[in-house]
Amino acid sequence: MIIINGKFLLQRRTGVQRYAYELTNLLLKSELEVKIIVPKDVNIADFEFPEDAFIRAGIFKNRTLWEQIDLNIYLRRRKNALLISFCNTGPVLLKNHIVCIHDMSYHYNPKWFSKSFSSYYKVLIPLLAKKALHIVTVSEFSKKQICETLRVQQSKVTVINNAPSGKFVAPSLDSLVFQKDDFFLFVGSHDPRKNIQLLIKAFSLKEYCSLKLVVIGASSNSFHNEDYQATSNISFVTNCDDQMLADYYKRARALINSSFYEGFGLPVVEAMASGCPLIISEIPAFVEVAQRKANYFNPNSLSTLKIALNNFLKKTDSEMKSLIINNYQFSFNYDWEMSCGQLVQLIHKLRHERN
């Protein structure tokens, strides 16, 4: 039996949790016997999965204690069950466990996070990496950092990419919007590594005061939050459901993302699949994911952002149409069913090796 760590269902849905939702949904539809385990005190009717897909277990109301103690006890009593934890954390004492570590940002840039969060991850992640049967991550960039930092053999780490959810994928070429509304779009949490301050600085300049920027995202207790002093051409949207976000992607002139660091960058593939061009920072994960399909800039340099933005603004209508079509077609390289197939294949491989 495959048992999925359901702690992600109790968390705000960011890119990490979306990864868990999408793969859980498809695993439940696969030929495997799959259940989701959650604490006893939660109401499973609140979740979007069938009630018969759930196991409720444990005594702890504290979610960390539930994950470390209750999950460990439950799984150790079921020798043939394999636990999958999709969101960086899981029981450190459990061997029969696939854990997804999305990136190593807590290690390389602890200043971006709250002290309690970074301290917990500095203890937790190395223990998980050592004990777990296998590690999954979202990009070759993250795999490289995991192997180097945690001294894990490459054969123990499998890359299974993120992908755009169906609501962000334009159904056909004919459905793509080529006449865009007059705004640029940022999508991401309000945390220091997203480097939103650089975008605010750029769009506050006199030469760009006629351009509009929409910042979609919210703050998180895990990160050091920042205060933003923005001008009238910059607006913030903190409550945005997927349908609204899909509409923003479709209408925006471009996604503009200035992150210092990412393990993957889910908005990049969501934007491409929606027909939204890319102006993004030239960091390893973005270059791996978007390849030559983006306008790049140095996230530490306002001048290179201006160059990228100016080059984008000079594009003709025919160049923009070609760019949108090429990006849309390239986005088919990222598909949740394909990612789930890789995960199922990995599960069968690990089972074969154990037997």
C-alpha cells in the first residue's frame, strides 16, 4: 500500500502544496492501492478527495508531533506500506519513505526564513535525506544541490518536475490571447528570495511610470516578511483563487519574476501554458525550466532588468505572437500525468529492489 502524508492538506497552498495535490490526485486514480493519512481531529469533508481515500490516525494535535511520532508509529506497524511525503518534511525515523525535497534554500540562504523555520530544517532535512529510502526533487538544479550538500548519492535522488494545472493550460492555439491587457504580472510569496523590491524599484522609475505591475501572492510565517512602498502603478492582490490567477496569466503582457533563488519556479510553466511571455531572472532553475523561451536579467542588477524590459517592449506584434505560440507549445514538456507516471515507475522500481 502507498500512504501519502496528508499534512499538506492543512497548509496554505503554494507551489509546494500544489505539487502534492496534483500528484496525490493522479496517484489515487492509478492502479496502485493509495491512501492519504491525516490527523484524527481534522474534518475530511473539507478536502477535495473522496472520503474513502483517507485514513485518520494519531493522538497529537500539534502537526509536527503528529508527523514525527504518530506517522512513524502507524507506518512501523505496517511493514509493507510505503509513505510518500511531498512537501519537504516527514518522519525522520522511518526508512520505508519517499520524501520530496524541493530545494536547499534553507541551507544556502537562512536569512530569508524565520529563525525557527531555518533551525528546524537544518536538523530535519539531513536526517530525512539519510534515513529515507529515496528522495524526489523537482529539477536537476535541486538534485545537484541536494547531492552535494547532504552527501547523497545521485542514484538515491529522482527528478520529477512540476507542471501547470489544467486550469492554467490554454485548450488550443486558437484560444491563446495575443492582444494583452496593459499590465505585467508577478506571482509568488512575499518573501525576500522573490526579490519583489527590485520590481518595485523598476516600476517606480519615471521612465516606467506608465507601465502597470500586478503582484499576486501573500506572506507566510515561514519567511521574513517585507514591507513594500509602492507607487500608484503597482497593485497587490493577496486573495486570488486559481480561476482568477488563470485569467491574470491569460491577460498579462508578461510574467516578470526577479527571484534570487528557486528550486523550480512553477509560475514560469503556468505562464507559458497560459500564453503569457516571460521576463525572468537568470537563475539556474529558471534557465533549466524555460531554456531559451524567456527574456533574462540579473536579479542583482536593476540595469539588466531595464534592458530585458526594454527589449521586450520593442517586440513587434508578429514577434510577440510567435513568442507566445512557441512558449505554449514548449510548456507541453511539463505534464502532471507524465510526472505521475515517473513516480509510479519509481515506486515499482523500489519495490522490486526491496523484494
